[in-house]
Amino acid sequence: VFESWAGSDLFRILAGEPALTIIPNLLVSGVLTILFSLTLMIWAIWFVERKHAGWVLIGLSLLLLLVGGGFGPPLLGTIVGATATRIHAPLRWWRTRLAGRPQQLLAAIWPWAFAAAVAAWLSLFPGTIVVDYFFGLERQELLVSLTILVAFVSLLLAIVTALAHDLRRVEPQRKPALSS
């Protein structure tokens, strides 16, 4: 276990972001972290709609964790991968639990939940670093902890509201009744 950004005053607010690796050489670990990060990014952008893309994202996230990618990015990648397993999948479980008015409400707030999640993640990185650099913060641990919490909660809210939005857009195909 080590600090992935050790020695940088710019990233001190994030406490160097702890990471772990099973690779005994930090140089090799760093190179592998960059390679797995790029692979994960490319897969998430261009191949996410493939049949088992979500599972590949989860696997790449776990590999990223093991080679020194920190704890946050692999956790985020695993959440995104788990969500990606539902692309083009029937949403029966969600359809029964999000019926009627709750579904309408969640579907309606989807754009706002998505915007809140993007804003929260940008507030975490690079937002907290920029604010600390220019203004210096006394209770930086509290700011970072709250921002991380808001970022993950808003991400989960964005996922649930997106599922509700998809349920509203893709109604189940009904077979026409047989006429006599």
C-alpha cells in the first residue's frame, strides 16, 4: 500500500490517494496502471455496448486496483461496469419496483441527477485541488470526505433515475390480441 501521488503539494488535499499493488516494482506498477487505465477508458468509450462489456469493465477495474490504480477509480469502474451489464437487457425487476408515479418522478429528474453527478465528480477532481491551491483549506479532510460521499450518492441516483427514464422510453412490446 502506498500513496499514488506522494510528494506533490498540488494533490496534498487528497492525501496522496492511497493505492495498492501486487507488483513489487513501483515503476512497473505505474506503467501497468497507465496501460490498464487507458484500456479501461477505451473500452468504456468505444466497446461498452458489446455483449459482455460490463463484465470486462469490472475485470479491468479489478486489475487496475491490483496494479496501483488507487481505490476510487476501480470502485467507480466497478459501479459503471455493473450498470453496463444492464445495457440492452430487459428491466423486468426495475419495472415491477418502479411502477406508476415513482417511475414518472424519477424519469423526470434524470437530467438533473445526471448533471448533479457530473458536477459532484468535477468538484472532487479537479475542484477540491483547485480550491485548496488558491484558497488553502483548514478542514480539507471534511471537504474531501463530503465531496466523495456526494459524488457516489449522486452517481447512484443518476443510475436509478436513468433506469426509470429508460423504462419510460422503452415500453414492453405487447403482442396483438388474436382476433376471432
